[in-house]
Amino acid sequence: MQVENLYTSVACNRCTECADWGPNGWIAYGACNAVAIMDPKFNGNSAKILYTLVEHTKRVNTVKWLDQGTLLSGGDDGNAIFWELGKTGATKSLLLKGHASGVNAVDGVRRQDGSWLLATAAADSTIKLWTYQQGNYVCFQTIQLSGGFCFSLRLKLLPTSNHVLLAFSGDDETVSLWTEQIEATGGGDSLGLQFQRVHKLIGHEDWVRGLDFVDDGEDLLLASGSQDNFIRLWRIAPRSEDQMRENRIDLLQLSENDSEIKVEEKILQLGQQAWYAVSLESVLYGHEGWIYGVHWHKTPEQELRLLSASIDKTLIVWAPTEQGVWLEEVRVGEVGGNSMGFFGGKFSADGHSIMAHSYQGGFHIWNQDLDRPQLWTSNVIVGGHYGEVRDLAWEHEGAYLMSVSADQTTRLHAPWLQDGHNTTWHELARPQVHGYDMQALALLSRYKFASGAEEKIVRTFQAPANFIENFRHISGLKKDEAGDVLLDSLPKGASVPSLSLSNKAVYKVESDVEATGKGKDDYPDNYFVPITLETPPQEETLMQNTLWPELQKLYGHGYEIFALAATADGSVLASTCKASNAEHAQIIIWNTSNWKQLQKLSGHQLTVTQLSFSPNAQYLLSVSRDRRWCLFERQNSTAGYQLVASTDKSNGVHTRIIWSCDWSPDGQFFVTSSRDGKVVAWRKSEDGNESSLNGWQAAEVLDLKNESITAVAFSHHSCANILALGTETGLIKIYKLARGEWILLCDLSKSQAHHLTVRRLQFRPGKDLQLASCGEDHLVRIYDLKLI
């Protein structure tokens, strides 16, 4: 079986310096415990995540490109990893192990002899310096910070020598400069390099969160961005002995004539017989919030630009005038909205694009118009969830995929059809931005769904007219009868009033200034503007302009909603909640035409973990933490469901929690999967033998030792019973059930699949083998599978 990854969706971790734009044009960023590699120009103006790198065992905090195909990452597992990358993944990875707690800052430089000097800073109040050459690495120095914390660090080769300068910012509001000093070791017979502090840059009034070096001729410029909202530029310039002598004469004259103004310089010795003067070049003020990132770019004409990213929701590009005064050249960012600003920003290698990652983990890229340099336009980007993804569901004809997450959002992923380009997938809407962690999802029709969160209410939603129009255009839908029927009667969009959790429909869209004289700035959280999208929407549009109006709240459960399922025609909805007794473990059946309860089904003692209707809706299957499954049957369309089979200790096969279940495409049998590593196919006995399960019996058992099977899904492929299963360790396996045997077709590794628990799998309806998966690692993925 051949496997192609069509779509990967995941947000950037909410850390500073967690994303970097490499000289090869790729963006690397921390995504849960993995490093995601994204090509922002994969398909013209469209981005795609190419692959993920999985070695860290806890959250990735920082990533840094070192050159064209070399990357350094640091994580909460206390490790840094040196990666060498190819077109399809890592060709080599080296684990730098030594810190006692999470690594939060990394950098590296390559010396003239080809060896690497690497620096890593961690929450154990140390900075470690490493050398790496020809597969061997050594930690040659540990700098103790005496209980302090390093926020950012940079290594830089001095322009006129092979010496390296280390700058790092601490929680004492200063920037420390360290450089290599040659020390005699072993009685003076051999020489060793050790870094020693040579200066501290003082001036900021709060923590310095961003640092970056750039060459300016023979000088170095160091930019420091701080939580005091200021950026300081420090010039580090070489000094000859003649200049040193002149400098002493100037200081003597200055003492005689106090009225003369002269920039204060600090003379440092950086290396043998190498003198440098450090001075404050400029102080830049333009941000109204903490500055989290600064990044230099030098044009081919040797002109300098500085990018700064702030929590005030803006990026600023700074440039010097002919007089050397640094001024704001470009300002971009989110205007209004409910975003929390940016955690970092980077230039592309050519300097014509800038990127930022935000508090919600979303990416923002702006491209400069080469004909009109002052004009910057948005790039289509791939976003994703920044919390564990707990459920997903395909639209009944496979037009789009919807997912819900602990990041309190519901997201809709759909294909973008472009003339002359390959189809790419993107997030087209965020129908629900909630106040509780989302848990469960069920699609009722193309434009209607139900969701459950960590609250006692099931909420139902319907798409607004503005979404249907844009969805048809972007996904190239030629036939949409469901939308045709609804379009004229639907509201334009939705908004969330202050202190509310409900999306309210917006039917009439007022202009910016009505008779009241009020505009959108007066009611920023209530504002909705219908827009015509030519491309998938940007992060700021998704957050506040793609909500779906809420149709109904369904009350009846005593605890937080845990699982939802709907019949194929969407006429019946089933819901369950967290439970520790039989009363709360009841399944509630709802009529979606009038939102009334039809019945409550009893059979379980603990939380029902998943529900599944058979394709013809004759049966409802439920599995539970009580290690049992229950089967409910409906004799005709008017009668309710009745319990017809339920396992117990004597016939249940499973000995641990049953996590998942699904029906075969023909509805003739179903499978259940459990923490005990078993997947069991249950069939109705053909010989009429009525067992304790009303004729149902375990037919084929797949037993994976030392695995917990957390998700199962049957394909809709007509020629074979193909089953996908996901494990607690993040693996996905594809099996074929033929002639009573489980045949393994494909085994997806953690880098192809997930590196934490797989929460849900579902094959795309109406298409050849395409599988969607989601997991606790924040990932949503779609695979194209081809039988060989």
C-alpha cells in the first residue's frame, strides 16, 4: 500500500522563538512534541506542511535554522536535537543530552574548519556550549546562571576573526556578552577554549526577550527587544591600536570640555589582540506592548532592515535614513479581533516576506509587492489546533472535514481548487470559538452539526449564507442542492456577544456608521462583516468572521458531554456524558427536526466512550469504560431503540476499557477496540444459534500485544473490508479483513502518523481510500492510500 500525506494541520507551540524561516525557504516550528517543516510557497501562494520530525518526548520550545539543511531544536524533555534534513525528512539526528530541565533557547555557528559550535540554555539555570564535528559532540563548558534564567541567546562569528561572541539575555534585565578566551590546561602543555564574560549591556527596564546579530561592514549590530516596549541597537566595532590611542586623547579632551556630547563607548578585548568598542547606537520605540522577537535582514545592496514582533498584535519593519536615524518603514498585523498578539517574527531569506506566529498558534505571512514595495499582501497559510484534537467527522459526501479540540475551537478543513495548480487543503472556517474545551462532534447534514464540550449542553449549529458562498467558490462545488434550498433564508453570519458562549445570528449587516454614529471600533466583539473570499481566509478572519449561528441547546445530561453520533441522514442524534453510575451513563436520543428527546437508553455503568449508528440506522452500538458494549435495535422507523445485546465478563472478550467501535460498510458486522490491544469483529450467527448475545458473537480477533487501540474506522471502499486502527503511542495501522484473517497492509510510523495518542480515525466518504486522523499531539492529518 502506498501512502501520501495530503494534508497536515497543526499550530505552532505558544513559545517565543518557536518558529524560524530557513535559507532554504522552509519554515520550521515546534508543534507539540514534534518539529513541523512547512513550505510556504509549496503551490504558488499556498503553503503545506511537508513532514514532522519526532524525537522529543515533551513540548518543543525553540527551533533555529543553522544553514540550508541543518536545524537545532530544544524541548521540555531537557534535550536539544541537531537535525540534518532532506526533502522527505531527517537524514540524521543527534541528541544533545545534559540539561536537567526544559531547553528554551538554542543557537549555533559553523567555524572555518567546518566544526559546529552550539549553545543551549535551559530552565536549570545553565547555558551549555557544545562542539560537534564528524558525528562526535562534546559539551566543553557549562555556564552557571546562579538561579537565573536565560530568555534568548545568539552566537556570532566576529567579522575579522574566527572568534565567537555569545550574547544572552537574563532575568536581570541585561544582555551579557561572553567570548572565547584561551586557557592553559594540563600544566600549560595544551590549550583549551573557555567562554568568559566581557561585558553587560545595561539599559532595558524589563526582561529582554529577543536578540539578533547582523554584520555591518566590519562592525556588528546587536538588536535587543524587551518587555519595556523598547528596542535597543548596540554597535560592536573593532578598534586598532591607533584608534585606541585617539580614543584616550578624546576622553582627555572631553574631561576638559564637558559641554561636548560624545557617545559612551566600552572597550572590550574579544580574542587575542582584538579590541572592540561597544556603544548604544539607537533606541527604537513604536510598539505599545511587550516585544517578543527581533530579526535582522541585509539586502544584496548591504542595506539593513530590522523586524520586530510584539504582543500588541503588530510587526514593524525598521530601516535607517541617510542620516542614520532608524524609522518605522512598514507596520502590519491584526487590527481589532480577539487575538493576543505575536510571539515572534522572521524575515524570509530574500527579505521580501515576513512571518509571525501568534498566541493562538496561527501563522501570518505577508509578501512584499516587488512593483510597489510599500504594499504587503497576505500569504495563504496552513494553521491548526494548539490543543489536543479529540474528535473529527467528514461531511457525508466528503466535501470537508471538521474537527474539535481542547483549544476550545471547532475547525473546518476543506480543499482549495485552483486553476493550473494542485489542490491543497486549508482551514476555511472556525464555526465555534468556545469557552470550554471541546470534546465531541457529529455532522447532521452538509451545513448543520452538533458539538459537545466540557459542559452539560449539546449545541447545534447551522452554516450562514456567507460561508456557503465562499465554500462553494473555494472548493469548486458544482452541485450543492442543500445550499440552494437554504441560502435565501439563512443569516449572513454570526457573532458572540460579550460574556456569552452562544453564537448569535447576524441577519442585517450595518454599515460602519449608522444613524447612531457607532462603528465597529465601538463594538469590536459584536462585529461581523460578510466578505467574498478568493483564497482561504487568514487567521484574523477565521477568528472572528467565520462563526456559525447556534441553532439549539440540548439539555438533559448531568455531567460533561463525552460522545456524539448521528444517523447517516442526520435525523437522529445520540449523546452521552461522563458518568460513574448507570443513571448518568444513559444515552439520550434526540429528534433533530424538533430537538426533542426521543428516549433514554440504559445499559452501561460508566462513561460511554463512543457511539456508532449502523449505515441503515437499524442499530446503535455503544462502547464504554465498563469494558462492555451494548447493541440497540430499532424495528421500524417509528419505534424507538431497544437493547438487544450486551456483553459481560463471560462473553465480552475485552478485559480493559473499550475505546472505539465502528460498523462495516455493509452493516453486517462491527468492530470494537480496547486498551487490552484487541480488535474484535462481531457478527450475527448465520446458523441461527441464539447465544447470550442474541446471536452476535466474536468472529475474528486481532491481538496486538503491549498496545492500546484507541481508534478504529472502516473504509467505505466497496471492494474490501479495510480497517484503520490508531494506538495510544500514535501509530496507525491499516488492515484488511479477508477470509477470517487480519492482513496488515500498511504501518504508519510516528513521524508519518502521530507521536501521541490517536483519538479518532475516519475514512472520507465517496472517495477512494482517503483517511483522516487526529490525536493528542494537536495534529489533524489526511492520507491518500493506494492499494498496490
